[in-house]
Amino acid sequence: MIDITRATFDTDIVQASMTTPVLVDFWHPKSEQCLLLVPLLEKLETVYAGRFILAKVDASQEQEIAQAFGVQSIPTCILMVGGKPVDGFQGAVPEDKLKEFLDKHLPPALELEAEEPETAEFAEITPEMALNKLVDKLKAAPEDETARFDLVKLLMILGRDDDAKIAFAPVIAKTSVVRKFDSLKRWMDASDAMHSIAAQAANTTTNAIFDTLNAKITENKRDFESRFRKTQLLMAQQRWTEAMDELLEILMRDKTWNEDQARKTYIAILDIIEPAPVKVADGQIPPVDATVATYRRRLSSVVLS
């Protein structure tokens, strides 16, 4: 779910709904009905797995948007498709009615091909089994860049940085020509930076390091070095959206800082967090990860502004 303001309305609602339906929830934090409805909407956003985007508008703070939609009571939900409102409802609707409303307007759930996709297979096995499968793939086809990327990524997720570097070594020279390998390198560099910062600040907790960086940033919003160090700490902890939020702060102030470092690192994070593609039936469109789609739009909005 994303929070909408007037500044993000066009990008996160109008433009987003051109490719994925957006359900806009006009709410108020002190409304009991709103507090009943929001958890149901968040649950269904997860269940529907990318078939729609949930956007939340605080009607008391964004009165201009609420008036434009003719909102007279809260909660009010309006479904946007192709940049236009197509339907809506008012009040704390029960879950079965919400599903009925969504199913009436959303594209059908994707049907998998008869061949079981690797993503489904991997979901049913342990990380160690997944690692072994990827290792076997690379033994059979050392040039398989997708398997190499998946293996290094999984090792990094599991915190096995040294093993990840060993697996990455055969393709390290390709970082300048294969973007996903460059993305992995930036993640590994972030992990190394975290260890370096921690070593320099002996007997200091990670939270204390964050506090120090935040204090520097508060004092000087254009302290991009501190912002980037904070970004690397967040990447090392796999706090991806927080890392991208910090990079956006740099980009809003200097789009080309440090030879485009912020933008390239932001793209690297998108590469890392984007789910593996799912095989779908002929004619079907693969699902879009809501977080990846949202942060891609935000990057485009900042870079093109």
C-alpha cells in the first residue's frame, strides 16, 4: 500500500492505473470504519498478488483530491483503470463483498503453464536445496548468467558473503557490460562498507552509527556522502525500500551526484528485489511486483522532473 499526496497523485494513481488497476482508499486515521477496512484491503492486496495496487489518501490532509473525486463520506474506495475511475463503494465492506467487487473489475488470476515454473518449485524446497540446484545448473552450463545471478543473490540473502564472492568471481569482469552483475557488485560493496564502518567505529552499535549519520543529514540535507553511507548500511541489512527512499533524497537534490552513483545504486536495488519471472499461459501478462512498480515510477518521476 502506498500513501498518496497531491505531489504523487499523477504518478502513483493516474499513470500507474494505465498498466495496473489502482484502488484508492479515502480514509481518516480517527475513523473506526476506516480502521476496520484498511487491514482487509491490505490483506487482499497481498492475496491478489499484483493484480491491483492499493493507494491510501488521508481525506483530512488531502482535501483537494477528495473534492475532485466527490468524496462525501469515509471510507470511500474508488477503482482507477486506464487513468479513470470505473467504480467504487462506501463504508466498511466485508471481505466477501470486497472480493466480489475486485473480481468484477480486475483481470483474471494468471494461470500457470502445465510445466511447473522454477519459482513455484523453489518455494517448496529449503534454501540449501535451492543452492544445490543452482550449483548443479552452473556445473552443467557455466555461462548461464541467470543461474549465476540467482546463486550469488541467494548466498547474499543468506548472509554468506564470502561464498557469494567466490561464486561471483568468474563473472566479476562482466560487471561493466551485464547490468545485473553490476547490481550484485554494488550489493557486495555495500556489505563490505558496513563491515568497514563497523570496524572503524569499534564498540559502537549499528543503531548508534545510524544515529550519527542521521544527525549529519539533519544538519545538512545535502550531505550526500552521509546519505550514501546510510544507504549502504540499509542495503547490507536488506532494508531495500528505506535504501531507495534515501537515494531518492539525493536524486531530488542532485540527479548526477558522484558520477550518477545514486541512480545506478537505485537501479541495482530494483534488479535485486524484482521477483524471478513467472511462466504464464499464452496471451497472459506476467504479474508485476507492486513495490518494484511503485519505486520505478518514483525514480522516473524524480529523474524526469
